[in-house]
Amino acid sequence: MKKLFIPLMLLLTSAAHAQLPVFTGLELFSGGSSMATPLAEINGKLILSSYEAIYGNEPYVSDGTVAGTTLLKDIKPGTGNGFNYFGGAVYNGKYYFTANDGTNGTEIWYTDGTTNGTQLLKDINPGAASAFNQTNFMTVSAGKLYFAADNGVNGYEVWVSDGTNAGTTMLKDIQPGGVGCDPQLFTELNGKTLFSATTATYGQELWITDGTSAGTQLIQDINTGAANAGIANLIKFNNEIFFFARSVVDGYEVWHTDGTGAGTLILKDINPSGDGVDYGNFAILGNKLFFPAKNGVNGEELWSSDGTAAGTQLFKDAFPGSDGMLIRNLTVCNGKLYFRGIHAATTGAEPWVSDGTVAGTFMLKDLNPGTGHGFANLPKFTAYKKYTYFTGAQTTGDIQLWQTDGTTANTKLISPPTAPITNPLNLTAQFLLYTKDSSLYFTAGYDATGAELWKITDTTSYPNSVTTTAHNTADVRIYPNPAHHNFTINITQSFKSGSITLTDVTGRIVKSENLNTKSEIISLEGIAPGIYIADIWLDDKRSTQKIVIE
């Protein structure tokens, strides 16, 4: 297999304050686009989906270099595409995904990052028939792997797995017969899993499971009878699940549940004369839940809630009157809320930012001046070290990479030092942080080789000190310290969203994950002995501590 490496490493300097990263291009194969897409990191290895003419589209494994990128397994021998990606998940040190080996149809597979450890988990739909379609994503919840699959008899039903063949089973035939219940939106709450399911009797409604057939039940028939409730956008907040749902009385509004029928209630009838919500999603910043909504007077605008009806209010009327703006892709990065705001009459679709205050909520930059759209599709906001990166366009049909610190002055288009390429990020499916080299990976077409794997590397140390700020400090204890195979984070305060990032003394990120409970064990598997910085965020509070790993 011939491989070329085109290093495009140049530390860009900025006339402003923002530090610009090093760009590195990885041309994995000569003679066309590899379409390499970063999918997951497991056991210190980067798992990719990539195309090479002699193999088709297959899974690859990488250490972040061209020389260290190899075919993981030719699942479908020959030039056919074996890797049929319909969404995957990391579970118990393995990456689970869908693939078609040409014999068993599209089924569930797993890999531990080695060729021998890349195997078919189970032929759910026996023979050449497929068990998966493009809407069946996998989710880890309450210590198990959940997904929708069709065994050829029951239709698409809830399946659950412990990572073994014998432990991969249909949980319950919720909609008897060959149609299935089309389960989606698996979300954990207090050791159980909530999801949406559709039946002939109740329509699409909210269900809950404890991982057993007997413990899988309808929570409430929100839109009574066979009508669909339109369950969407499940998010955990205030130890409940908030979601969109439709009822015959109130229309489409925000609901919340504690997992019981009696505890499943409408949050507020935001629009008494119609639907209060439409599309969009939730995001949590500080102690508030943000979402787009319309009250029948102001048009669609940004709303916030503390989880109570009284505390659910219009947050900012950015475009006064009934016009409003469409709000999509709410994402919290580095303590700020970013989203796409669309006002067709003045700015088009552009990036907005909020620090959680009304005065601090504004259009970040008019990327495509006038009514042109800076976002032709949903932007991909992602936090990497102290900056937020996203995809946007200065002119229609030219999606590029942007960097921001949340200010207009430091929001800028960035690119490698090559000849300008039009629309290099139009095929970027996702960004992925690879902790081994603390770089952010994505797919881009920055040169004549087509869509290839690229990474940016921020060489600055962040955080750059082990001291904590006296104001707004999270109450956190880490033990044991020094640590060996793992350590425990003990949190005394209540919080709604939390995260921990471990960096070494050079500022390289070695581990990053979310915190969901007040006591969590953090695995140190694959992390070398040394001194590290644990940067812990609990809502808007922060604790930065030194930890020694032996």
C-alpha cells in the first residue's frame, strides 16, 4: 500500500490576540480522496472510516501519523464497501459499529483496535439480510449498549447488549408483528433508560426500561390514543429529562419527567394559541436550560428555564415583533453558548454567542455579509483547548474552518498555508479530539488530493497553572493522590453539567470526559506516570488541581 505524507506544518501567527494552530495534512493514500473520517478513540488508538480503491470503504486504525495508519480489517473482501457506518459507540474499551461483510448483511461489529479484535458481534438478521438502517444509532446508557435492530421477524425493536454475542438480545417486542416500534433517543436517567417508541395503540410516545423486558414500560400516553406525541430532544437537567412533546390540549411544548407517569408534566404552555416549540434543541449553560421557542407574539427567539414554569421565560427578543429568528444547533463550548441564528430579512444564517446574560447574547459575526447565509447547513461547533472551532462560509458554497474565543474581534477564518481552496469542509462529518497527541481531527479538502484527514494542533499550554480561582470555585476532592490505575472524584455540591480534562505538563490533553454523578471513578488506562492537571467544570464553577500518577 503506497502512502504519501504531505506535511503542511506552519505555526501561524496572529495580528490579534487569538493563537492560531498548526495544520497537518495526512494524505493516507495516493490517487484520490480517502474520505477519511475520525470516529472514535479507544485504547490510545484513533479509529477511522476511510476509502482506498483496492479495499473500498473500511475501518482503519491510526496513531495520528500516515506511517502509523493501517487497515484494521477488510471486512468485505475486495473493492466493496464493508464499513457501512450508521452510527457507532464506545463501550467497555471497544468501538461498536455497523458493517456488511457481503455474507451477513449490515450487522453490529466491534473492534478493540486490532485486526484479530475486529469481529462480527452478532448476526441479528440471519443470512444476507440486514439488521440496521441509517437511522439506527447506538447509545451507551446505564451500563449497557442500546440500539434499534430488525431480526427479520419483529421489525425494528429495542435491542440491548453487554458486549457479548449471548448478551445481545431483543429487549422487548413492543409493537408485535413485523413492523416494529422504531425506538430512538435513548437517554439515561437514574440508572434507567428513556426512549421513544411507536405502537399502533399509543402512537409515538415516551418509554422507560431498566434493561429487562418486564421493566420496559410506557411512561405516559401524552398525546392520547394512537396520535404521535412527536417526542424529541431528550436532555438530562435537574435530575429529570426535558423533551419536546405534543398533546391535543397544549400543542407542541416543552415537557419534563422523573421517569414516572405522574411525574411527566408539561413545563409551560409557552404558546397558548399554538405550538410553543418547533425544531431546534436544548443546551445547558450554568443553571439554565436554553432552547428556541415562540409565544405567539415574539416569533421564535431564545428562551431559558430553571426547570420551573415560573422560571421559564423569553431570554432575549433579538428581533422584536412577530418576526423572530430561527435558532438551531445550540452548543456549549468553553463556558459559552453558541448557535445558528437565522433572520432572513437582515443577516441570513449566522453564528450567535451567549455568556448566559442578555447583554452578552449577540450575533458573533456576519460571516456572509447581508442576507447571505454564513451557514448553509448546521454548523459544527466544537471546543478545543481555549477556543471554539466551527464551520462557516464567507460566500455561499464555500465552507471553511473558523476559530473564536467568543468575541467578534477574535472570530476569524483559519486555514493551512496552501493555495486557497473553495469549500474544503463541505464533507466534514465531525471533529474528534485525539488525546494521544492533543490534536483535533476532521475531514477536509485543502489541496488537490481531495477530501483527506487533517488535524490542527494548539501548542499552547491550557490550563497553564495549577491554581484555582478564589471566586466561583467548584467544591471537588480527588483521591487517592498519587493515583495508580484510577482515581475517584468526590463532589459535594449539586450540578447539572460537569466535565473533567486531564493535561500533562506540556498542555497535551490525555483524557476528557463528562461527569454525571457526585462520585465517579476515572480510569487511567493508557496514561503514563507523571504529573497532570485535572481541570474540572461543574456548571459555571471550576476546580483546577494537580494530580500525580504513579
